Amino acid sequence: MMLSASRRAAVTAARHGAAARTRHPKIVASSSSSSSTLRLTHHPLPHHHQRAWLSSLHEPSLFPAIDEISSASTSVDPTNKNLYDDQMLRSDVRTMGTLLGDAIALHHGEEVLDKVEKMRHMAKASRSTTNNSGSGLSEERLAPMVDFVGQLSANELVIIARAFAHFLGVANAAEAHQRCRRLKMDLTKEGSEGLLGALHETKKDSTAGVLSQFLNGGADDGTKVSKDELFQSLTSQTVELVLTAHPTQVNRRTLLEKHGRVQKILNEADSLRDNGTPYQRQLLDDALRREIASIWQTDEVSRVKPSPQSEAERGTLVLESVLWETLPNFLRKLDAIMKSSMGEDYGLPLTASPFKFASWMGGDRDGNPNVTPDVTREVCVTNRIKAAQLLEGDVRELMGLISGNPPRGADNQCRFESSAMDKVRERAGPDSRAPFRSYLHPVATKLANTAAWGRQELQKLHKKNNPDGEYDEKSSATNILPEEVYLSKDDLMEELLTVHQSLTDTGNAVVANGRLADVIRKVSAFGLTFVPLDVRQESDRHSEALDCITKYLGLGSYLQWDEGARVNWITQQLQSKRPLLRAGTWNEEGKEEMFTATAKDTLETFEMISEQHEASLGAYVISQCTSASDILAVLLLQRDAGVKKPLRVVPLFETLDDLNGAADTMEQLFSIPSYIGSLEGRKQEVMIGYSDSAKDAGRLAASWAQYETQVELSEVAKKHSVDMTYFHGKGGTVGRGGNPNTFDAIVSHAPGTINGQFRVTEQGEMINQNFGYSDRAERTLDLYTAAVLAEQHADRPLPTKKWKDMMDKLSQISCDAYRRIVRGDERFVPYFRAATPELELSNLNIGSRPAKRKASGGVESLRAIPWIFAWTQTRSNLPTWLGVGDAINEVLASEDEETLRTMYKEWGSFRTTIDLVEMILAKSDSSIARHYESVLVSDPEAVALGSEIRKIHDATERAIMDLTEHKQLSENDHLLLRLMEVRNPYVDCLNVLQAETLKRLRQSSEGSSEEEVLKDALLTTITGVANGMGNTG
């Protein structure tokens, strides 16, 4: 979409005519589909066209004439909102592409821009005679681009890669804005048709739509649900979103903020297209030009690896900047739709918590030595400071809004009797003319003290770790005591509810249910800790700590005991009140040598947990959990550290074997009285690992194991009268358990496993995609609410034995086929490391933790994120589809063919899994993967394996299309196909640039100046491909 020199010359000429057009509105610029230059035409214009061009004082503009918007179409129907919206998207993208071209030409010269345009035209030509999926494309189509790129200098590789990466970045911003624009258009349409227009009543995946379906018996299965049942479900269900530090967000925070401002400009432009003045439009055009110019001049490469503290601050920014206001806005709409659908008595209670938030950033120490006990202390305090500051601002705003005084009668008595109002007057004083303001003043002061106390604690921590540092002496002199601050959200909530009740009692319910209601809901969702941290550590670390303890106590080696001995010993210790160790024993002189460095860190982590105030921490997640002793160990270590209110212990079952053994593990635990007694409210949380199980066994086998495990665990929990909650550890990509269709993903879970409680990870680029902008965040909250509500009431029976047996068969075949390549073929690791940028990914400074849990080891020790990331970059996406085609083809060729076809048509969970694989295959491109191989792989054995893998890929495509009865992959997903048609040429350019860069980088001299330039080029292409594909790991 960037302009070549010839076209830019025409644009420049057009700009000189802009002022003339404002004086002579009958002259309009239009674009001919058969010409790449602008031409001026003279003809009378209707008033609408005049107004559209009057603001175009500078070309290009966000406010083109209808003629230009529709240049690619034969006609424009203004009443066709979807068509017009698509045309506006193309216009916005074209405008930003032109502005980006301006910036490139200005800073690097017309000749560089011409090279960018030349490569873009080559890419488009390479796909002009073929379909736009990767199916059936040959590597030969890339030859002109490959020759062209081979002649570029290292610096030119960087600049041209930046051009395509930034174009895809701003195109993403425009597409995100288009989605928000369509949501607004849909709500406006609903409002014009007599519907409320708060949430989407005509969408089946909106809470309003789900309510309408169940109340009227319009659900797919004809289910009809009473108002009382729906009210009970909505007011008791909870979705907890856990933000994780998984490094999959490749775009720098600075650029994300700029893309956010671009979306804001596009949003403002929408409102000015019909009603704005020429000056207002000129301001927006100039603002967009400045933003695009700034984007081009901003370094897209993170130069420094983030610390866990900065990672936590960056990761929770979305809560502060978006969700802090978006959540109460959504809950207000939910309240309105509940009342509209079910009656005024069915509104959302103020203290209901449909959403909670948690974080792993600063608490997840699994394989990350940078997360120390002091890091977790610091992040916990920082979160409290942030919550106190935000709430103080809200309370001070309330003091200005609720400035009234309930009127008194002639007898100087208030007309309404209220115990809540008495409380307000007791604090404010009987003669206060603004009792609510007076009552809230000490609340605001106490919140200010809470933030100051947090800064005081933070400074103490910094001084401990860096005694010679420079600190604010004034702040150091302040000594705020814990009793002078808010440490429990219940205290703050009680005061706010008192104000709400007193307003309601004195005839001011409309005031009570205004901004005050929003603040109460914020306290309910975020509390005083803003976002509590989970602690995560691998099970081996706890075993090592206990091993040091048993050796110190003269009991032998814990690591040498079998599982039965471990469980018996821990159970005995849990029943004893005598501590195993005195705090700090591991650091005492003469004893410290008996404790390893990692054991000391583990024991100090539990000591840190014991110091934290209420709700600062959430769960303790045990990764690589394989046995009952792994879970009991954490319970014992918490008790021995003196944790007053132990964190709930959450086993994470990750590999296929762990998932298959999970039910037996929990059965053993639930049979231990001391363990059952430790469960608060007999509630147990279990985390299901989607990423590592898929990496271990392949997508199909892992999906079935996850489904079966949850069913089996639910049966075990029911047997022991335990309330089981599942924590779903999903990534953004399909290969890591993700699903872009949130609603379908949730309702396809096994029946009886969610039950109104859904805890799930949100990580990396998905945090920004789902919650980075208020409109999109509100829609995401609506999707989660609707799905968890629908899952509780939809009639979804468990699969029949015949279907379960079929899934067992499919899983075994696919797992064997997957492992035969990934684990069993000695050519695989060399091929993987040569044909993908896996080895170079560690240079991406997008996360604080290493790419591997352990420094040594092969693919098995590689984390799931770089595993998926590497294959996504080459457009192979191997982990998602490998093994699936083998299973489908074998069954379709057997007597079980009809059973499999029936399963796809009638079983939603299975169909969702297959459709996701089909979508990934549609986004894959074997010609690109083949190009990486031809450029980067020299070992003949590895090359032969690559050829075999591509044959498996092609066979998998045919198998999927046979089962789905599709003639083209994802043929019914028109949006995906349209996006791919637009994006693929640009991503092709980046792939060719990346392969060339990798080749040169691997041949360059270490430490040379060219190597540094090539590293920049590589990291830029990685960012660009991620922007083009829409995800990373």
C-alpha cells in the first residue's frame, strides 16, 4: 500500500491542489482502478461529496470522497453497512500506507521506497495466479524476490523489513478499529429496532443473546431456563483471568501505545465523517501523519531484556489503562440487560464478582532464576501502591460528585430514617452541609496513606538490597504504621456500601447507582492488591528443599525414598505441630553448607509468603507435578514457614503421562484426612497444561487427554464431596490450546467441568488483542460471561462409548505419528534448528525468563512458547497438525469411517478441534517452509526429512478436507480467507527477508559490525511475521 516515486509525484501534485479544492469544491480527486496515479476531474458534486473533501487540506486523508473509497468497486451502496465498512477499512489502510511511504522516502530516499514497492509487487504477482492459502503453491514463485533480496545490503534488509513490519502493525490497528466499528454499528442497529442496545441481543455469543435464547427456548437444543435459574447463575459465576509473563508479545510497549493512538484517531475520524468541520478533519489528518512518522522513527527492537519487575508493570498496564474503567462500564450494561430481559428485580448485585484478575508476573519462578523472593515482595507492594492510588482518585472524584445533603423538614429533621445515614452523620458531624463528602474525606486520606506506606516499604526493600543507593530522605523519615492504612478490602468496601445504603435510604438511589456503584464494583474485582500474584515453582525444587531438611535432621535422603515413604512422612509432619526448621536456619554459620543454593531460595520463598498481607498472593502452582507427594510437599513447606492462611495448592498436570495419571493422584490425596482437612471449603483447584501436553504428544492426543482428564477428575471430586475448579493454562495459539473463538472454546469443554467457575491464562500478545482497547475489552468480557452462562445450561451430553473408543484410537495413532518424527527420528532436531530461527529467538528481549527450563537438553527441555514460535515464523505450524492426518486417514480407510464422519457432524467438541487444525493449515504455507529449508538446511539427511514432513503436511490437508467435505481449507471462514488474501504477500516478503538474513547471520563473523545489523534485521522480520500471522507463541 506504500506509494512508489511515480505515484508519490502525482500525490504531491494533488496536495498542491488541495487548497484550491477547498475554494472550488467542484474539483475532486479520484482514483481510477486502471491507473496508479491520481487524476483530477471536473464535475458537479452532491453536497455530501463536497463536505467529504473540504477537510482534505493535506493528502492523503482519512476523509476521502466516496469516489475514492469505492475505487476498487463497481458501485457503492451507502445502505450496505458491511460493504461500506470494508471500503473504509481499505481506505484507512491505504492512507496509512501512503503516510508510511512518505516517512520512508523522507528519511531514506525515494530509491529505498522504490525497492520496497518493487518487492511488494513481486509478492503480489507471485500469488496472482494461485490461491492465497499455502496449499498448492510452489517455491519457484518466490524466485524473483529471492534474487532481489540477495542483492540488498545489510542496512537495506533492515529498512525494507521495517517497512513491511510497520505496515502490518498499522494494518492490525486499522483492523482492530474496524472490529470495534462494526460492534458499534450492530448496537446502533439493534437500538433502531427497539432493542436495548447495551449488549448484543442478536448475537448468540453475547450475554444478551444467551439470555434471550434460554428465556424463550430459542437455544440450539431448545432448552428453556427460568429467570431465577439464570439470575442465580449470573450472580454466582466467576471468570478469573490470569495474566502471565509468557514472552509472546513481540511489539514494544511504546509501539503498542502508538498503535492505540492510531486507533483513537480512526475512531474520532468516524464521528467526524458526517458532522465534522474542515478544521477538525485537518487536525485529525495531521495527527495521523505525526503518529505514522513517529512510528517509523521508533526502534521496534527491545534492546534490553526486561526485569521481572518491569515485566510485571508492563503486563498489568492494561488493567490500569483499560480495564479499570471498562469493567464497571461492562457490568453496568450487564445489569441493564439483566433487568431488561428478566425484570427490575433481577439486576446485578453490587458486590457480585463476575470477573477477577490475577497475575504470574513477579510470582512465576519456574525455570526463571530472575524471580527471587525480593522480586515477588516488590511486585506485591507495587500492586498495592497502584490500587491505592487509583482508588484514592476515584474516592476524591466521588467527594465532588456526592456533595449534597439530604434535605430536612420544617422541624429540622430528615424525612428518611436510616441507620446507614446515622453512621455517615456520626463521622461527618450533625451539622455538616456535605455529610457524604465529609464521610469520604478520611477514606481518601487513608488510601493516600496506603500508597505512601507502600512506597515506604518499597524503599526499605531497595535499601536492604542496595544500602549505598540514593533515596528520598523525606520519604525515609515518614513512618506509617500498618494500622493506619487499608490492608483488607472488606474495611474499604464496608465504608463505600454505607454511603451507598445511606443515599438509597434518603431518596438518592439514582446518585447511589451512579459513579459510586462503579467504584464499589472496582473494589470487588480488584481489591486493594490490584492483582494478586500466583506463585509457581517446579516440583523438583520442593523435593530438593525437603531432601536438605531430612538430611539436616538426620532422617536420610528424602530424594531416595519411594512415593509411599514420602507421603507417610509428610502426612505425619502435617499432623504434628512441631516445626521442622527454625526460620533462617539455612543461613546460620556452620549449617548453610547443608542446604543447596536452590533449596535456600525455595525456603526463603515460603518465608516471603508468610510475610504477605491478605490477598497479595493467590495460588501456589506446582509445575511438572507427577505425584501426591509433590502436592503434600508444598502444603508442608507452607505450614513450616508459618503461613497463617496457606495459599491454595494447585497441581499443574502438563505432559500426557501426567494428565493420564492425574485422577489417581487426586484420588490418593482425597483419601488422606489431613489433606482433605486442609482444603478451605473442600475446594480443590487443578491446572490443566495445554502447551506442554501438546508439545509432548501432539495437538489431537493432547486435546483428548485434557478432555478425559477433566471428566475423570470431576468424578473423583464428586466421590469425595470436593468442589473442583479447573485452571486452564492456555496460550494464544492453537498449538498451545488457544482458540480465537472464545465462546465456542468454552462451551466445547467437557460437560460438568466448568460449572460457573472458569480460570484461564491470558498471555503475551493476546492480552493486548483482547483487552488493549476499551471496545474490544468490553466485547471480550461479554464473550466470557456469555460462554460460562451458556455452558451451565446447554444440554451437552458426554460422548458415547463408541465415540470415546474412537477418540482413544485417533489419539493413539496421532500420538505415535507425532512422536515418531519429533522424538524418534534423529534427523529431526538438526532439521528443526537449521530450518527455523529457534536458536536465534533468545536474542528477542521480550521476556525475563530463559527459553529453556534447563541450560542443557534438546527439544524436550525447550519451553512450549519458542517451540511454537519457531514453527509459526516459517509458516509451517508443524506442532498443530503433525499426526492428525495420519489418524484421520487411517480411520477413514477403515470400517469406522461413518462413525468418524458422524462425530464431526454431531459432536461439537470434536468438530471444534478439527476446525482449529483446518484453520491453522489454511494459514500455513509449505512453499515458504520449503524456502527456509533450501536456504538454511545443508545436511542431506535433514533435507530428506523436510521433504517427508511436507508430504505429511499435504496428506493432512487432504484428510481434513475429506472429513469436513470442504473443497478449500476453511472455506466457510470468509473473514480469515479475506485477511489472508490481503496479508499473505506482505508476510511472504518478510519470510524471504528473514531466510536471507538467517543465512547471512549464520555465515557472519561473530562480533562484527555487520552481525549487529543483521540481528536487527532478523528481529524486525520476526516482529513483522508475528504481526502478519496475528500471533507468536
